[in-house]
Amino acid sequence: MDFLFVQFLNGLASASSLFLVASGLSIIFGVTRIVNFAHGAFYMLGAYIAYTLTQHLTGVVGFWTALLLAALIVAALGALIEMTLLRRIYDAPELFQLLATFGLTLMVEDLVVMIWGPMELLGPRAPGLEGAVPVFGQLFPAYDFVLIALGPVVLGGLWLLFKKTRWGVLVRAATQDRTMVSALGVNQSWLFTSVFALGIFLAALGGAVQIPREAVHHMMDLQIIVEVFVVVVIGGLGNVFGAFLAAVIISELNAFGILLFPKISLVLVFLVMAVVLVVRPHGLLGKAESDSRPAIGTAIEPFRRFGTRGRNAMVAVLLGLALVPLFAGNYLMSVGTELLIFALFAASLHLMMGVGGMVSFGHAAYFGLGAYGAGLLVKYLGAPMEAALVAGPVLAVAGAILFGWFCVRLSGVYLAMLTLAFAQIVWSIMFQWYDVTGGDNGILGIWPSRWASDPMVFYYVTLALCAACIYAIRRIVFSPFGYAVRGCRDSVMRAESIGIDRQRIQWLAFTLAGTFAGIAGTLYAYLKGSVFPDVVGIPTSVDGLVMVLLGGLQTVGGPIVGAAAYKALSIWMTSQIDFWKLVLGALIVVLVIAFPEGIAGFWQRRVSPLFRRSETEEEAIP
Amino acid sequence: MTALVVQDLRKSFGGVEAAKGITFTVAESELLALIGPNGAGKSTCFNMLNGQLKPDSGSIKLFGQEIVGKRPREVWRMGVGRTFQITATFGSMTVIENVQMALLSHHRRLRAMIPFAGDLYRDEAWELLELVGMADQAGRACGTLAYGDLKRLELAIALANQPRVLLMDEPTAGMAPRERVQLMQLTADIVRARGVSVLFTEHDMDVVFTHADRVMVLNRGELIAQGSPQEVRNNSDVQSIYLGSGALYGAEPAMEASA
């Protein structure tokens, strides 16, 4: 009993930091409609800078000054980034902002290693609060009592700020209706910058107060960002009280989940999130988004079928790919195989996201299920490659059918967060269910059959399968079903009013996208000869997002270009450059600002019309 | 035979009664106007008719079949087409593809994955576009159309299902005066040729009194008058509640039935 109470206090102490970060994200989202992926990075920066400052500022006053100063410095940095970067892309679709902030995250991860090194850093204990206080005979760190109080204090402060100050009123007004606020003559730029700075301040403070509790390391950002996403989604985006409530719920779930269900503790949090979202689609205290932005892709040009030139170009590309083994060595061929696999992965994500308007933060789930499907078949049934290639993706199909049923009940950001939750559930199962999946030891020995074991043969097998699947996706996009999917994205109201069953159509599209991702995953398992939980990890999902967005949502071929470009770049950079994340991140940021329509979109809009002049309009009207 | 029989339709939002027992019928091939000041409950009434809103009580029968409790897409399948007050079309498709989409749904080909959608029902779509005078813009992206053209496109989409009843929510809102009369004339012609019944709401009294066979007046959730345009215009209740002093639409109609 006593132990449980202390565990409860433990949960509360963790909740405070989580709440600080989540409320920052929530406030930023409420006003600017930006889902700030870099929020975790700012949290991490807050912790690192606080660590450095506490090395110089000592004593009680010094310690707390250092924490506050660290948060202020990071907030100033945030304001600077908002003014120079984000301000340029407020009008872009929300995903581009996500991409830009993801680029920032990559940069910060490497900068942190460059400045502070890759080692974990142990911060000082808070002066005067080093000891522990006995609670019902159990020892409880004195500092954690301060943290427990901090959450409610900040919540109260935010409440006063929003209720009692003119600035707060403006923020609340902007959260409800940005257009109206600007029509009333409020300086939007200044409001956005200050809101962003406040949000970042809260994130950095959340990181700074953690240093006496846990070691500072360069992977804190992804860890916290997932939890924060979960918190804001459960609490309701844009609602600070919701964020507090959810932070407490999540932290207590974590604290007790470990005790009660050690095997599925990780799954528990995401399960709760999934249930909340299905029962209350806008979170516990959230409201439906008032000015839902046009779904991605609504403002874009119609997809175009290939003309004769396009078809010829595709045949040429395919022939070129078939000739690759003639001059490429084994290493280059395996790189090529990987590119093909990710092209299919990106194309499957595009089917769901670009065509279907269902943004997925967790497409890795189906990729990973396909890979594990093959892995488990080999491990337990000793299945040959031919059988596993067919049966492996079945696991992905099952996952997509199950998760899709929940996901299509939601839309927009909430749908995206739910896909993330399901991907994390899959990851947790693969990671924690040691007896079956081997945990982080993965499954080894997934080798192609003898006839396909030569890298060249496997390359051709992959090329044939991926080309066939991508062709199938393309046919689907231009089929009646593809049109129906696109219709549901463009206008739900119109779709329903001409007899289209939106949920069914989207569910089917979701399942198809999962299936193709699963096929890619199975091939990937055979390419690597093994499967590890990483294939289901967030980085894999984000890679997919980056590929699709980089290639451009507006074109059917874009994601394939994006996949090839991004994967080639990241494979090359990881082998050549020490701080490849920094370069890659900066590149993503620059690309988002320079080509908000993506590589292929840029091509279609700017370059291709120059050629098309000569070609007559093939789509002539009868 | 009557196309639509609406009986004692009620709906309240919180304390506001948006429909306090609305009863009316729509005859076959009839152009019936539903008018009333802002907030009278016109849109609520429309949303109940196509299944978007579930009424608290009452019944709506389409050629004897109950509509209440059905979803919009089921109501559409029963033969009720609808155009929206604020147009809703598929912005990433061309004009003709929008109509083809409706035809694909009408022919129940939505889950076909093999054929190219662009090749299906193209002639049929083309005819519908010609009917509403949009054929010259068939290849344009829908997102780039002028508002009046979107309204005409919506009409083509609604007709694709060969509806028996057409609900048009402010079909001419946002159009230039001349366009309005043209669109309603077009609608009237199509409707009479195809035997479709039309229920429409409208703020432009020129349009209403020129084209409607019958007019109903809704105020605060209640029908306060119905009859021929002439009768409604002369109804003193309507004049005082809806038309103010009535000076504008006095005994002598101000209808220049625009050239």
C-alpha cells in the first residue's frame, strides 16, 4: 500500500515535466496550427543548456536561475526560428510544417552531439533538495515534491495569463478564429512569435527541471515527443487543462503499468489513447477543430495520366533499372534493392496520404508487420522465401484491417496521431514480447532461397515485385475506386451526398496501403536477412513521410522520386559524413522553403510545361 | 402522385426549436420554393430532408417510402439529389470528372479497380454538362471555376443520379442577376422535361416569383403560408413578417422577368 502511494507520487512528479512540454505544444498548435515536431528537440536543448549553466551557477539561487535562464535562452532561439523559418510556411499544408520541424529536430540532434558529445551527462542535484523524505516509511526524493507542485503552479499561471491579460484574450481568440482576430487589427506576426516563444519556453523548462532526475542524452527528443503527442491527443489539442489531465493519466499509467503489466506496459499507454480517440474523437476536453484547414491535396491540380511521352519515359526508366546489374557491384546492387523497396513503401504511403488524405505518422507499422510476418514464418515454420513472400504480408493486411477500422472514424491530425499510436503498439509488441519476437535481438536468418541468393537475382526479384506493385497502385489511383478515395478526401459532404460510403472506401484504401507497405516490408526482411524492432520505429514512419513530402503529394510519381532521392542521400551521407543528420535536416528545411510542392510537384509545375507545349493535349474532350 | 410527403417535422437544438412541426407535400414535376428570413429553419429543414440531420420526430415519405433515419447516401440512392448553399465539389478533379464520379456511384462502380475512371461514362457526363451549359469547361480543374459555374456543375452532378426529387439550397446565391434567372430557367426546363420535383430555398424574390409553381413561407420553424406566388405575395401575414412593409412587392409585381 505504502509502496503504491509512493509510486503514485512518482507518477505525479513525472507528470509535471510532461505537462510543461505538452502544454507548450498544445498552445502552439492552438494558435498557429503547427504540429511542432521539434518540440522534443527544444525540450532536449533546455536540458543540455541547463546542464551547462548549472556547472557555472551554483548554490540555491544559482541553480534555479540556471534552469530559468536555460528556458529563456531556448525560448529566444525558438522565437528566432519562428521569425526566420516558420513564418514563411504558415500558409503551406500542415504537413510541410511538420516536415520542416522534423528537419530542425534532425539538426538539433547532431548539434547537441557536436557541442556536448555523445555521452550521457549527469546533472547536479538541486541544492538544498538532495535528500529524500520518508513517506509512509518509503524514501521519496525531496526534489520530486517541488516537481509535483510545479505542474499545478504552471497550470494556474497559464490560466491567469489566458484569462486576465489582454495578450491571453488575444491568444484565446486566435485559437478560435485566426481570421477574425487579424480582421480586428491585431498584429498576427507578433502574436504568433510570442505564442511560439511561450510554447518553447515551457518545453525547455520541462527539459531543464528534469536534469536532477535523469541523465541528459541526445535521444531524449524522440522519447518525449511521442509521449507528448499522446498527451495532447488524449487531452484535446489546444486545451491546456486537457494536457494536464492527460499528462497525469499517462504518467500514472506508466508508473503503475510497469508494476501491473510489465509485459505490456508500453502497449498500455497507446491502448488508452486509442480507446479515448474512438470514444471521444477530439480528446477528453478538446472540441472539434473550428477552422479545419482544407485537407491536404484539395487545392491541387488533378492527377494526370501519362501521355505517350510519359509512358515511354517510364519504359525507359524500367529498362535502365534492369540494366543496373550490368555495371553495378554487389554493394551498389543492394543499395538499389533498398531504394526499390522504399519506393514501394513511399508509394503505398502516398496512396493513403496523398490520394486518400489520411495522414499517417505510423506507416512503419505495416512495413514492420510485413517484415515480421516473413520473420516469424521462417523462424517457426521454416518457410521458404517463395511462401514467405506471399504469406508474410498477410500479417500487415490483418493489422491494416484492424487499425484502419479505428482510424477512418477520425480525420486530420487526430487520425495521424492514432496511426502513430498503433505503430507504437506494434513496436511495443515486437520489442517486449521477447518469447515470440526475440525482442531487440530480432529474428535472424531470413535468407532468400538458393536460386535468389545472388544479389543480382534478388535485385531482379525486387524490381519485378516493386514495379508490379507500383504499377498496381497507379492503376488503382486512376480507377473508379481511386477516384472515390480522392473524392472522400476532397469533400466528405459531397461524397456522402452522391452515395459514397466514406468510411468503407477509406477503410479499403487504408487496407490496400497497408498491404503494399507489407509487401515492401517482407522484401526488406529478405534483403537484410533479419528483422529488428527498428523497422516499426518512428524513424521508419518519418522516413516515409519525408519521402512522400519531398517528392510531392500532388503527383502520383512524386513519392517514388522522393524515396529514391532521400534514401540514396541518407545511405550516402551515413557512410560519408559524421554529422549527416545536421546536413540532411538543413537540406529538408531548405527544400521545404524552396519547394513547398516537392521535387516532382516543382517539376510538374515549372519544368514540365516547357516540354508539354509541343505535345498536343492528349486528354482532348470528345 | 405526390413525390414527397412531409409530416409534422420537429427539430430543436438545445432550447431553440428550428422546426416546430412542419407539414407539406411536393407534387410530381413541381417547382416549390421555400422562403423565409434568415434563421427561419430552411437549412435545417433541408438537412432533415436529405438525411444529414435526424429530426426529433415526424416523417418524410418519398413516393411512399420513409426517409427519416436514413443516411445521406441512402437518401441519395432513393432518388433525392441535392445542391448545397455553399457549393461542395471535388476540387482536385476536372469538371467532367466530377460528373463522372456521380455517374460511377449511380452505376455502382465505386469499387472497380481495373478500368480507368476517366474513360467511363464520359459521353453521359458530357451530355449532362451540355445540358447545364458547362461543356466548354469540361476539362478545367474544378477548383478554378467561378461560383456560378460551380452551382451549375452541382446541378449536373445531382442530375447524374436521375433523381426524382431535387433539393436546391439557395441555388442562385452569389450569382449575378442575369445568371440567376438563366439558371432557374434552365432548372425549370430540365425539371419539366424529366418530370423531377424541385424544392428550393431562395432569397431572391424575383427568382422565386418568376419560377416557382408554389411558394411556402417559413418563419421561426413554422410554415406561416403557402400557395401560388400570387397568393403568398398578397398574404398580409407574410407581408408583415417577412416582407416588412410590403412596399417593395406590392400588389403590382416588380417583375421585369429579366430579358
